[in-house]
Amino acid sequence: MFKANRTCPSRPALYPDRVTHTPAIPEDDAWAAVLARDRAFDGRFVTGVLSTGIYCRPSCAARHPRRENVRFFVDGAAARGAGLRPCLRCLPDDVSRDERAVLAAIEAIKAAGQSLALADLAAQCGYSPAHFQRVFARHTGLSPAAYARALQTERMAQTLTGAVSVTDAIYDAGYSGPSRFYSAAQDRLGMAPSAWAHGGRGVTIRWAIVPTSLGSMLVAATDKGVCRLSFNEDEAALRARFPHAVLEQGGEAFAALLADVIAAVEAPGSHAHIPLDVKGTAFQEAVWQALRRIPPGETRSYAQIAAEVGRPGAVRAAGSANGANNVAVLIPCHRVIRSDGSLGGYAYGLEIKQRLLDKERAGSGE
């Protein structure tokens, strides 16, 4: 941290405990975010350091101050009103500028209906391309190009649902031609567009129900990856989700995948190598990516997840995206709890959620 000039006569008095300056985040959570240098909290509050007379982002890379010297403020204006000045290392007041730049880029991408050149987006916002790529990814969980692809995928699914023909859907979704559309559909949806339009007709899903220490577990996968992982469900529930798919039990390739999934559930840890075949809106996919970045043994609040994907006000939407997850454990929605530390909800019951968290904490040495 940069040292304040303690002899400066013009420095105003500090009023760190003024109630109107307090952020709507429990102080213990705010301090934990500072210790973790958690970028998901940047823009939600600033950290005032009384011993130096400055305020920082929660993610500031400078050496951590002593806890007794720290006060939390809702924003830079509140901290300045209390006599503090911004850190020259982390530039806490630039967070709002970053957010405005990201929102402007998103609007430009939506208006264009396609990916835009990174250099053009960056120039529009007054950033270098490399810096803007980092800013955008920090706030949305995706690069600008990946965000544009996710928006096209979302439109693709929406237009296919009501399209008269796949050809109509290609152009309605903003693609320049069939080859680009089919390539994106295979990559993002895990099935051909015509099959998607007809409820997955013709797609083969292999599945099994196996016993685990957490109870009966259903695992289902397409050729692209796992499309469903749930507890205490049966074939009827699977068929209700994929009414026109061909369901087949077992298979040699599926058996190997199933073994990996069972291991991931019984000994939670890194399972990024297990392929998934999931689809959601751009926001849902950003939330799911944020969930997969939570280290085993750790938890996040719904508010933290919303902030990490660049939508700090969308706490309920983050909760809905969490609940829309079709692949338990591998997309670890069980690692999201309420801000007060309570478990919150879980589709398969709080007992399973608690046992998953206990397994992970034991495995991480906590």
C-alpha cells in the first residue's frame, strides 16, 4: 500500500463508521474477499485503510493491512467523503468505468447480432485490446467472442423451437450461412439442429443408475458428454427431459465415462476432464462456468456468483441459473450457499448437499 503524507494539513478528518457508508455485505464476508483478493467483489465495495489514508479494490495486490485498520465503504465516493484517497496501484474508481465499457460492448454485440472485432470493441471503450479482453472476461466469465457465440446459440435454440424449417432458423439466428450454423450447433448444442428442433429426435443418450454413498445416482450422456447427473431419479424422469431421444442403457464407451463420474462423486476434486453436453442461455452458461471455477472445499454466495459474471444486481437470476443446472457435482451448484452461511436450497435435498461439501472439505484438508 502507498503511505499517506501524515503531515499534510489539508487532509480531512476520517469518519469511517458513518452508517450511510457501510456496504450491504457482512463485514466478515468483505474481509474474506479481501484476503482472497476476490475479483468478484470489485465494484461492490472498497476497502479503506486508516493507517495509510487510502482505499482499494477488494482484489488489490498490495500487502494486506491489519484488520483493525480496515473499514469498508459502499463505493469510492463514500471513502473519499471519509477523507481517504484512491490507491494508485489498483485504481479502485476505474471499476465503474470497466462496467460501463463491458455493458457498452454487450449492447454493441447484441445490436450487431454477431461477434465484433476485439480491436473495434476495445477502441470504442478507450482500452487496449488485451486489457479489454481481461476486463470483459472478469465481468462476464467469457471473452467477447465467446459471449457473442453464446448469444447466437441462445437465439438458435429459441428460433429452432418455433421455426418452420431449419433454413429459416439459420438466418433468424444471425448466421451468415448453413455451414457456420451447423458447426456452431454441433459445438454448442451437442446435437444436430434438426434434432434439436424436434425435441432431440434421433439423438442417442446412454444412461445408467448406480448406487453411491450419496444414494442412487442417474448418469446420462450423448456422444458429446454428460447431459444429466442427478440423484434419486429414474428412467421416467430422464425420458421426461429428453422425450424424443433414443435411450440406451450402458455401452463400452459409456462405462468408462461412468467410472470417471462415479470417482468424481465419491472423491470430489478436479473433474474438468469429464466432457459435458449442456446448453443454456448466455447468462446461465456464464454462471455454470463460474461454478466450475470454485475450488473444491470452498463455497460462494449467490451474490458472489452474480458479481463474478458481471451482474451484481442479478442475485435471483444467478439462483435460477444455479437451479437450472442439469449436471450435479460436475457443475458444482452445491458449492453455492446463502450470504448468511446457511445452505440455501438444493434440488436433491440439503442432506446430499451437506455431504458433498463435507467430502470436499475433507479432501482439501480443511
